[in-house]
Amino acid sequence: MIELINATLIDGISPTPAQHMTVAIDGNKISAIHESHATPSNIAATRSTPTNTDATRTTPTNTAATLSTQSDTDIIIDLKGKTIIPGLIDVHVHFGGADGFDRPGIGSRHETYDYLKSRTDALRHGITTVRSTGDYTPDILDYRDEVSSGKHISPRIVAAGKMIQARGGHPVSTVFGADPAIATGACVLVDENTDIVNEVRMLSDAGADWIKAFISEVNKLDYPKRVPRIPPETIKQIVETAHDCGKPCAIHVDNISHMREAALAGADCIEHVFSVGATDTEIDGDLLDLLVRSNIYVVPTVFSIKAHENPDGSMPLVYDKLLQQVNKLVRAGVCIGVGTDSNIPFVTLGESLHEEMAELVKCGMAPIDVVIAATSGNARLLRKDDVIGTIAPGYLADLVVVDGNPAADITATRNIELVISNGRIVYMQC
Ligand SMILES: [Zn+2]
């Protein structure tokens, strides 16, 4: 049993943080939430047994929080001045990717020591769930299952498996330099001979939680050259087949016209709004209405686009335009997902989610709404809002303790002192 006492609580749902709260964790679940009635020393005293005074057991450590242990399985942590938020969720990552150029592209679990860097970076930045939007398959699906069976200390994984893209198109033939290992290991390449219904069914049967496909025409490495894209009719078939299989569908877009196409095709989630090299960057009222009406999530990945904003001026600049367009989405009430596109170059898994949250505040979201979006909102996007994303009795015990109050200042989410994932303390600042 772990008890976190005297904390400010942002539960992932309420727009108002609650003060002086206790959150109790039993096993891997949150078992109770109530007001903290006593001071930390009182609580320590009342919990001590007559033969074992707490003066000897309570050991203020180097950690900012004060921690006392009653027994091996009974920990009380005083969080005065700290805030508990739900475990953060990043809904757009490439778990086997690399954020530098030393190992380009996406690696298999074997090349990445079972994704050691990604899982460590994620947890120490408070990320307890990720959606992989394209990784080596079946590696990522096997890993996901091993995480849920407790084999790895890792954020839990929701995975799309292979990315469906046009043969000769983005990203394999652009950013991955047509790497044959990535092409076969992490992608389904679509051309006129592809039986797309069968391909989507095979991915679903292999256990993919999502189906992810690309609408993309810009060659980001050789602008303004174009690359082949999946035709609109095939995009529709992909979405329909995913839905027939009971799987949601995410579509990568580079332009607003692609966004409209994805929305009309019935996609559940749109990745990026637009990206570097975009030529069509204005969202109109009709598209806003369509997005709101259809309850489609949009994952703007603002930070990744900022990180790739073209320094030599050979591509149109899009970052400022993106802030304006995301602001339109926010004001219209479109569901915003918080995702980063890590680990592509310059976008480090973990740190980048905090960057993205700050970018969303620049787009006009209130800090508390960004925290809600990155927790219960992302959980809803993943269709897991009955088990994660909220701090309430019965939910899985994924939570993060930060110094300060993210509802007042979003950068407080970076001051991480404690991370609990599935009921286990996985990070504690020392
Ligand atoms: Zn991506």
C-alpha cells in the first residue's frame, strides 16, 4: 500500500485542482482518494504500532518529498507543496526510433535492447502510456504484450504495428532513405497491385490496436519534389477495413486538404494538421464543423514541426501558421490529442511531451486543459479512459508528482519528483 498525502490533486477530469488530498494505492490500482485530515507527523504517529515508534522509521531522504515506511509494503509520502497528476500519455511515438542521426530510422527491439532508452526516457518524464504509430512488427506487438504481463518496467504500449504508405513514398523513401529493413519490417508498401483489404486484415489479425496510414506527397528531403501517395479511394478502403476489424484508424497528413480527405474518409485520428513543406495551411469553417461533428481527434505534434522548421529557407515556413491553425481547432472545440512524433531526429521521447504541452498553451489552451488533454483526453483517444488517464478509485495507478502547480504554469510538469506506473514507483528524484 502506498499513501500520498497532503497533495494538490489534478485528477485529469476536474478543471480545478483539489487541495490537501490523499491518494491511496493498493497493488496496481488507486484504492481511495480523500482529504488529508492530519499533518504528516500526525499520520506517521497514528500509523505506528506501540512497539515501533515512527521516530525511528521516518527517514527524511534527499528526495524533495518526505517518505516514511511502515513496513515493506506500506509507504507514506508527504507531498505538501507538490501536485499529483495522472501518468502522462504520448499518443504519437516511434518506440524503436532514434532522436539523432547516428542510428537512422526505426530499429527493431533487438537493436534497441528491448527499447531500453525509450522506456527509460518515457518513465522518467512521467509518461506511463504511449501509442506507437509505426514500429517494427511484430516486435512492438510482442513487447506490448510482455509489458502488460509485467516482464518490462515500461510505459504501457498501444500499437499500430506497421505503417501503411505508398511504395516510393513518405516516410520510407524520403526520411528513411529506402532502407529495405524498415520497408519490410515497419511498413506496408501500397501500389496498384496491393490487396489493401487483406493487408489491413493481416495487421489487425496480428494484433495491431490501431491502423495507421499516410497521406503524404511532399519529399521533405528534396523539396519541392513530390513522392507517390496512397490514392484517396485506397485511403477510404483502409479506414473502412480497419473499422470492419473493430480497429480505429489514424491518418498522417501533410496538408489541410489531406486533413479534410482523412476526415471525410472517416478517420478516427489525424496526425500533424500539416507538416514542414506544407503548401495548403488554412483550415476553413466547413472543416472545423466536420471535425467537431465527427468527434475526430487531431494530434498537432507542434513541437516536432517546430524542431524541423527549415533553417536554410528552401521550404516554406509553417510553424507560425501552425500555431494559428491549432488555435482555430482549440477555439472550435475540436478534440486535441497530445503527441510528439518522437523519436524522429531532434524529438526526444520524454522531454518532447513537455515541449508539446507548452506549445499547446501557445496555441491558446489553458494549462489545466493541456494536462487534461495529455491524460484523460489521450486515454479517451486510445479508448482506454475507463482504466487510465484519471486519478480515481479503481483506475490503474499511473501517476506523477511534480513540484509546483501545472494548472498555473505548464512548465511545472517538468519538475518531476516521483513517477508511479501500474502501482510501482519507477522514478524518484534523489
Ligand atoms: Zn510519426
